[in-house]
Amino acid sequence: MSETRDIEQYMQGLGRQARAAGRLMARAESGAKNSALHAIADAILDRVDALAEANARDMEAGRANELEPALLDRLELTSERIQAMAEGLRQIAALPDPVGGISDLNYRPSGIQVGRMRVPLGVVGIIYESRPNVTADAAGLCLKSGNAAILRGGSEALRSNKAIAACIRDGLEQAGLPGDAVQVVATTDREAVGSLITMSEFVDVIVPRGGKGLIERISREARVPVIKHLDGVCHVYIDDRADVDKAVRVAFNAKTQRYGTCNTMETLLVHAGIAEQVLPSLAAKYREEGVELRGCARARALIADMGEATEADWAEEYLAPVLAVRVVDDLDQAMDHIARWSSAHTESIVTEDFSRARRFLREVDSSSVMVNASTRFADGFEYGLGAEIGISTDKLHARGPVGLEGLTSQKWVVLGDGHVRG
């Protein structure tokens, strides 16, 4: 039997087990799910040494394979990160259970009641790179939302992921839930990903978490719905009716609070009527932080040491201390620029004009749209979701930060008492 056929059979086995476990998870009570989450957290804390040992072997192999320092940093499980995994699971346990809730229940003229019930998606496949803590986070979110999960981490973190998976299985079984509700793919063969994203009979949705290349491949090849975002080309527009202090504070934070995140501002748009007031002070603050500015001709006329922005800069997700700057004539030109170049992730307007703020909120077509706030707020924790499985820039099913509710769907329910249609 060929190696490819072996991988396909292995993945089909995981899929069948996940589908069976998913049916049991869908009917699991909140108390059982919460008990499992706490049991997993306890197991993680009880096995700190074993987790550290497995991670040390991954780190050693990573250094031997000359992984970049940034990847090694993501791979490492420090004692603080292990503690954070356990705490994250306890936080998920404290969140309201979305499953089974019925909304919009109304009587119809026929006498029946019609509403919508929130239900799990079924089996969630999650593909991610480097960070082994994602194994615990993703498992916790899928478990609480009543789903089964198949987790495929990066090959560089296989030992760490398997050690965490053992904690998860033990915690599930201790709570009387199926151990197969969370399965970690135990092979590093790339064919496993190809199988996972095409097993539509066993997998209901795929969530990729990783670099652009990974997400592009999955989007191109998947035969299962995908919750994803490709880029985070986020914008802040400073209107001529903005409060200058607010504008400087928001635009500075949106770029410099962290550089390597998908909700970091990559392009700053400034109304021509306020550019002379706001750009010089902002440029000075950026200069102190080592941020390279690349601007249009009008922006460069105000800031002598600003580099020239090319068309490619407007589409760039830098993930670095680099910022594109454009001076625009009005709100419409700012929104036209966003419509042309945005990745539909997060955009913010800084203005004291209520009507313009409302227009921006209504007309800008991104997954998060803000007024007088930093784009860095666009994540599940800040939105009160408690945690997130990822961020979606798609328009169907889930949009923006995807938390517990995003891992569920709704079905129509009808309540009658012997009613028949005449």
C-alpha cells in the first residue's frame, strides 16, 4: 500500500471517530463540558515537567533545523505560557454556553411557534503553525461549543502538541465525554492536510491559523467551508473634524502597540484640511519608535524625511515598523481608498462629526469598523468573546473575531400541539 494511501486511511479514521464523537458532544450538558475544561487545565498543571520536556525536544530539533528566531519564540512553552494555557481553559469554562439557546420564538397565525436554536457546527478541523498553546485554546473553544475537533499543528511542534493532546483526552474522559472529541493529527506528512481539507463527509468547517501561504493553499484546495482571513491591511482615517489629541493617540497606538498582528494599522489616511496639524507631531512620535514612513506626494511635502510610497505600499501588510501615509481630500476619497486597498479586516475613523462617523460605519465594508478607537481592539478578548478561534473577513457564517458563537450555527425549530396545515 502506498504511503499516500496510508495517510488517507489514517485521516479517514480520524474523521469517522470525530463524527461519532461530535454527535455525543452536541448533546453534552454544560456542566460536563465545564468539568472537562477544568480537568484538562488541572492535567496541564500536573504535567508541567512532561510538557516542558516534550517542548524542549521540539526546540532542540527546531534549532537543528535552523528555524528563525521568531518561530522558535512562538514554539517555546515557557512556564508562564503553560500556566496561561490552563487559565485560558478555565476562562472558557466561565463563558456562557451558546448551545441550545432558542431565539426569536414567535407565534404564527396558524398557532405554531417558530424560532431558531443555536447548535454546534459538528466537526471542526484546525490547521495551525508553531504555537503549541493553540492546541489547548482551540480544543477548549471547540469543546465548549459542543463540537469535535481535529487539530493539525506544525511539524515543528509535534511532540508538544501530542503531550497537550494527552492532557485533553484524559480531561474529556474524566468528565465522561468522548476522548475522540479532540484529536491531534500524529503525522507530519503534508498529505494529511490535503486529506483533512477535502473530507467533507467528516469535517464541517476548516479554520486555518498561520501564514499567508498556508491560508492561500487551504482556500484554494479545500472542499470544506473555511473560516479565514488572508491579510490585515487595516486603515485609520483622520477626518478634518477630528480632535487632534485623539487622532494622534489613536493613530500612534494602532501602529506601534504591536507590529506583528493582523489588526495593526498599515495605512494612515489624513484629510488635507487637518494634515498640517496632525502629521508633524505624529511623524515625530513614529520617528522616536523607529517607524519608517512611506507617503504620497502631499504627505512628503509636510514631512521632509518621509519615503515615497509606491502603489504596492497601499496593499502591503507590513507586520513591521513601516507605515504608508496618504493625504486625501475628503471622507469619500478615504472610503474609496479603503474600498480599493483594504483586506476587509478593520478600519477606523477619527472624527467629532456624528454624521460622518455614521456614514463610515454604514459604508465601509470590513469585518470591524470603528469610530475614535484603535484598530488594535479588533480581537475576541477585547470584544468580550472571552477567546477566539481566529478572525474571518468572509461575509457568510462568521465575520470578524470568531468566538464560541462563531463555532455554532442555527436551525429552525417549530413548536406545535398537534397542529396541521390546512
